[in-house]
Amino acid sequence: MQPDHQKLSEYYAVAPDDIALSDIDTARIPAHVSIIMDGNGRWAAKRGLPRAQGHVAGVDALREAVTAGVRLGFDVFSVYAFSTENWRRPKLEVDLLMGLFAKTLVAELPLFHQENVRLELLGDLEALPAETYRVFMRGLDETAGHDGMTFALAVNYGSRAEIVRAAQDLARLARSGELDPDDIDQDLFSSHLYTAALPDPDLLIRTSGELRLSNYLLYQLAYTEFYVTDTLWPDFTRWDMLRAIRSFQSRSRRFGGV
Ligand code: FPP
């Protein structure tokens, strides 16, 4: 998507010392940027606050990241908000996160409308608490007609479960005679993943310095460029987004070729 250059320069007006909008080529913005938002708990612990406060601060960082994505002209911006393994956290924290997802989505719907953002959800949504599920469905419904940036939220998402589910879908189709197993190729397989409607990410950002994928988009990240920053998620700003893009633009992507 072409960025609106006027709005983009205004948004990135007051630059810190090490990075400015002029450091990136706005004609080569990655189409799909994805983030593993990590470090909310450590951000809170550093300040002697309960973990919940870290997640609340994480919402502010997410709002800024969505706005930066819109201004920069991403086609797709996806984030890992809750994994299939996150149910192992204390019930109080899980309940807080589920409540926060619902509350935040309701509060941010005007921003989605204003910026023409379409919501997409990745994961096993049926297992979510009823209120969170209801709000998510409302978000999908109300933004379905928007044709600006797609914001994809991975909730109760696990990549291995997603791949197994795709294999089961295809096996069922083969058993019923609707599909010849020889016709299964990468495009068909991808079309049975939660990300069926999305291009693969060009750039994956992980905050808080951890060097692992945590069961996120294992199939889709085959040729994605990675950027890891020590910045904890609540401290991630529009400038960190620019730093990640500057790093992305310094790479030579060969997709296995020369
Ligand atoms: C990782 O930090 C963050 C999460 C598990 C939750 C992400 C949620 C938000 C950013 C809140 C806003 C989200 C939405 C969609 C409204 P962590 O708790 O693993 O941090 P730690 O590794 O320092 O403990």
C-alpha cells in the first residue's frame, strides 16, 4: 500500500538521534510485518508493578504500532497476542488478558474505522471465553468492509496445532473422495492454515531479546527476515518500527537463490 507521505512525515516529525524517516526507503516498505510482543512481565517487574500493569502498558505500545503500520503503508500487520501454551499461566493473568483483549477491541474500533483497518483473527477462537469471542466476532463483522491495512491478531494460536489441523482437513477431503492426495501442493496446504488469506510475513520482529519462535507461524516464516530487539514490548515505539525496517532494507533477500 502506498503511504500517505504528508501524514507519514507529520507522524515521524520529531526524530531521536539515531534514526529518522529519511533513513528508510518508503517505496520498499515490507508488505507484511509481524511481531512477537514479549516482555510485558519484565517491564512491570522492573518497575515493581504487577504483571497486569505490563499488559496494560502493552496495549498502548500496540496502539502505536498499529498506527505506525498504517502510516508506513503496511498491507498486513500481525501480532502474537496469546498462544495455545499461554493457558498455563495463572488463571488470574489469563482472565485479565482475555478481558483486556475484549475491552481493547471495543475501545479501539473507532480507530479501526478512522484508519480503514480490517481485523483478521488467527487461532482456535471457539475456546475463548464467550464475551471475548462475541467482541471478536463483532470486530470482524464491523471491519469486514475496510480495505486499508489488515490487522491480524493471533489469539489462542499455536503453529503446530494449525499445521495438524490443516493436515486433518486435507485428509478428510481425501477420504471423502473430494481431493486427490497428489493434488496437495504448498498453495493448497497454505489455504488450510489460519493465515489462508494473508501473504507470508516479510519481516518478523521479536521484542525483549529472546531468540526463539515460540510456536509462531512455523510454516509461514520460511523466508521471513528476523529482527530481534532488547526493547521490552511496552517500550516499543514508532521509532523502533523504523529501526526494524531500516535493518530489513539493509538485507539482501534471495529466497534460496543467489
Ligand atoms: C508477552 O509478555 C505478552 C503477552 C503474552 C500478551 C500480549 C498482550 C498484550 C501486548 C496486551 C494487548 C493485546 C491486545 C491484543 C489488546 P510476557 O507476559 O510474556 O512478558 P515476560 O516474558 O516479560 O514475562
